Amino acid sequence: MQAQTDNDESDSTNRKIPYTYAFVQCLLNKRITFEIEANKMIDKEIKSNAVFIIPSVSVGFASQQAVDLLICTLDIPFLCHVNANDCFIPMLTTDPYHKDSTKMVTACSAYYSETRNLLIFQFRSDILAHKRVEFVERLQEWIIGMKFQEVILLSTAWAPFRPDPETYINVDVYYMLSKEASKTDEDMRKLRMKKFNTKEMLPKEEQKLTGSGFTLELFKKLDDANVPLIVLIRYCDESMDNRSDAIAQFEALVAMQFERSEIPVCVVVVVDYDYYCSTILPYGNDNQPTKKERC
């Protein structure tokens, strides 16, 4: 997201219009949230048998950055707000992918490519603690009802909690497969990913993947419901520069799910130093902000 500071009074006045619109849209969105059926996450129709990609709200926000990279690289259109804003810390911002757009986005947004039959959720703030269980249950029920061709969950975990740092430090991305996943262990090994074995890699007394958000909880629920699910996990740190982690997840996702010839290899990482967050954009994007660093 690109923050702009402009001392020109006339320009500042002109910018009040979209922000006024944003406030009204926020109120409307709150009303719409309660009008949609409780178990329905989106109010738009999509094709059946779609592929669904979702990030977990996890350490370092690298998974969200990987989703940003996928959305803007494939130029996937905005579909609608997700019926889950009541479960997240409220936020409203301008379109992070097109700086001249007047469209506003909230904490939960859905993007959909009809040609690829690809649905993506993006979360831009943390889940409210008292709403976590409700959100996971709503999400699980909705996913089961949608009968997706495949669900792909991107997640991160705290690097200090790796069971064996010396062994796992050089492994980019781990994976978990549900019983009905379309990929096999052999498929994933060919992509140079390593299986995440919960029995071996998690503390026996806790069986908890620290920093991964709702990852394990959702995996168990969907696996029990025979939903085809693939989880990609990257160990990272909270206070570090997580751009390389986001790119690693993005590359793993591309290798697994898309034709590499369709995806630009070179990327530009845009860092908004005013708001301490970053957006990764494809190299050559005409809408790039001016403050950028090339990976």
C-alpha cells in the first residue's frame, strides 16, 4: 500500500471525496455483513469446482504478501468483500494494487478469476480473539458447502520454534496434504518441498504450530470432512524483513499450481515505510508506486 503525503491544499480537498465515499461504503459493508446468510462468506456467484487460495493470519504476514504477489501478478479482479469483517480488526484502505483507483477494500476481500476459476481471499488485519472460533467454524462450513476442486492454505510459523534449526533452516517451504489432496508426497518432493510431519515436528505435549494462526485447526477440520487441501508452511520471524519468505511461498505455489511461463520471474517489492507494511508487485507493473526496491 502506498501512503501519499501531499501539502497542496487543493489536492487535499479533492481527495476528501473518495474518503467520504469510503466511510459510507464502510457503513454499507457493515449492514451487508448481517444481511448475508451467516454461513455464506461471499455474496457473489462463482463457477463450480473452483480452486480456492487463502492465507492464514500468521507470523510476519508473509502469507498475505505472497497472496498480494499472486493477485497483482495474475491481475485477478476484485470480487466482493468477505462476510467476515465482524471477526477482524476493522480497517479500510484504498485499492492496494491500483493507485489511481477509487475502490476501497476492508479487512477481508475476495478476488476471482473467471477464466482460471480461481478464488482468493485476502486478510489485511488480525482476527479478533473472541471471534476466532466463530470465524474458523464459519469458514469451515462454507468451504465444505462450496465443494472446491482444491483448497490451498498459505501459512507461516515462528522460526525460533523449529524442532531442529540445524536440519530445517535451509528448507524453503513445508507442505501438509489432506487425505483427498490432488497432490501426492512424490509430487511435492519433485517440487523440492519437505513434508511437515506433525507427530515428529511439533512438541508432543502441545501439538501446536506456534505463530501459524488457525492453520492446524482448519487443516484438521477440513481433513476430517474429506476436503482436498494443501497447506504450504514457511518458517519466518516476526520482526525481520519477510519479503524473501513471501517470495519463497509464492514460488512454491506457482511451481505447484500454475504454468511458470505465465508468471513473471522478476518482481519488485514496494515498502511503505510510513505504515510499516509492504506490498510485492510484479516487475513491470505500470501502477507501481515510486518507492521501490528490486529483489
